[in-house]
Amino acid sequence: MIRTVTATRYVKPLREGGSLPAIIEADDDGMYVLKFRGAAQGPKALIAELLAGRIGRALGLPVPELVFVEFDGALGRNEPHAEIQELVARSEGLNVALDYLPGSFNFDPLNVPGVEPDLAARIVWFDAYITNVDRTPRNPNMLLWHRKLWLIDHGAALYMHHTWADWRARARGRFQPIKDHILLKVAGDLQAADAALAPLVTPALIAGLVADIPEAWLEGEPAFASVGEHRAAYEEYLRARVESPRLFVEEAADARAQRL
């Protein structure tokens, strides 16, 4: 189950990336990195964050806890920048946040050789499955916290949902951007990672995660006649993508062989 907390204090914006997330404090006394629904990609980025991040956690990967956050736009009334004030106001209501890792720092691409090969292979598999176009040397979207690697920022995953064009065919397709993955060169046995992880992405897991997408985030999608159809498409896409043959694994293995 995903928890819902209520924001009690707007701490500060984070100016990295285009979505302008913010650190907030919530009524459980926790600190979180809030992803605003009113940012450029709107609810789709939050849906990708929600689905991809929770799949990663179900696979045992180091992804911070995700929560729903009820946010009162008045909390950001003292924010001096007009652009951020507008973003905060547009995002009143339900948003998504990740557990804040205090003292963490951005992963340096120079540290890639120190990543354990089995973990690297699992991360590559995960990102190929969720079609995550980030996690490149230019934009690693990884943190180091207490000497442990953490995966963050999955809002660019599942990019097919920005148009839903040919999504059934794309569900079973390859994922060529995996060739640019920051950990591909140090990844271990991708077939072993596939054997370990694919069985964990069960229909029941997918159904449960998709059921948690707030209905309001699914409204108004022109590719579908109803919210129910829209929700069912996410479920079908994620199920089809993990069914055999998984061409994204073959694509990753081929790309890795070319990098060695």
C-alpha cells in the first residue's frame, strides 16, 4: 500500500532539472522531495514516477519510498520566485513525493567502475523494462547516501504515454536508448538479471500499482474513451512488456557487447 501524508511546511525548491521539485515536511514528521502535478509534463510525469518507482521497490532496487502528498498551495505563499509560486498554486491537491535522503549527493559518472556488476545489471534491466530514457552519464538520476546507490527521478519513464501511439506494438518492442545507460558497461549477466526479476513483475503486482493511480490524473486523455480504458491500457502495457520474448533484454545485451 502507498501511504498518503499531508504537507505541513514548504522548505525550499530544488533547482535541478526542469520539474522544479521541492523539499517539504509532512504531518508524519518526515521530509520528502515533492514532485508537483502542475509541472510541465503534468500528471503523466507523476504517473511514471509512481509506477516506475514502485516497480523498482518491488524488484528490491534501492528506490526511496514514494508517498502521495496532499498539498495546500498556501504553503508556498512566501516563495519569492513568481514562476515557482505559479507552479505551487497549480499543484494544490494530490501529488507524489519521494523520501528525502539528507546529506546525499549526486552520483559522479567517474564512480561507475565501483558499482557492483549484479546491481548494475538489475538496474539496466529495470530501466529497459520501464523505458527510462534517463540514467545516462549526462543525467544519471542516482544519489549516493551512506555509501549506497539510490535511484531517483523516474518521471521520464513510460514515455509512450505522452501520445499512446502504437502502444501495443511498442509494449513488445526493443528499447534502443538503453545503449546510453550509464551502468551498461559495468553490468554483469543481463540474462541472470532477467531470470531473477521478470518473475517478480506479476499481473497482480501490476494490477495493484495501476489501481492506485488517482482517477483525476487519468481524466481527459484523448486516446481513450474513458478513465477505465486509460487505466486498463497502463496495465496491459506493463503486462505485455514483461511477457516473453523480452526483446528489451536482447537489445540491452547487444548494446553491452558493443560497449565492451
